Amino acid sequence: MATFITTIKFTQQGIKGIDETTKRAAAMKTTAKKLGTKIKDIYWTLGDHDGVLIFEAPDDETATSLLLYLGSLGNVHTTTVRAFTAAEMDKILAKVHPG
């Protein structure tokens, strides 16, 4: 499964309902499983972003479905990157200089 890291910023709606943020996160974990993704970690953070979501998905399309679901709820804006383990990066690097 591919790993994705998403930074989260609360919308006005998300801030107004901040008392429910951990409950929303728990509900999202359940939905993520139904969509074929796995939430690895959720962190609430200080600084430029309000949170970080680390999840796995079998492909980009499945990851996108989770992010579209999350965005459709109206509580957060997201920015996502694909993350690679050292083993995955070694495979990529082996293709940089073929033969």
C-alpha cells in the first residue's frame, strides 16, 4: 500500500465545531476502512497547520476518494503528498541509472 501524508487546516465550520474534532477523526477512521484505506496516525499540531493525517491506500484513486470524502464534510482543507519508505526509494533510484 502507498503512504500519503496530509496536512490539515480547519475551516470556519471546523473551528466552530472544534469540540467534536476527535469524534470526527474517529468516524473518519471507520469510513476510511470502508473506502479501502487505512489511517495510520492523526495528529493535531501547532504552527502553520492544524493537523497531520498519515494514511495508506492501494492507489492514488483510492487515496483521492478518502480526501474528497474528508473535504466534502466542510471541516478542513487538505494538502497531500505521496511518501516513500527507504526500500521504495531504493527501487526508484535503481531506475534512475538503468544498465
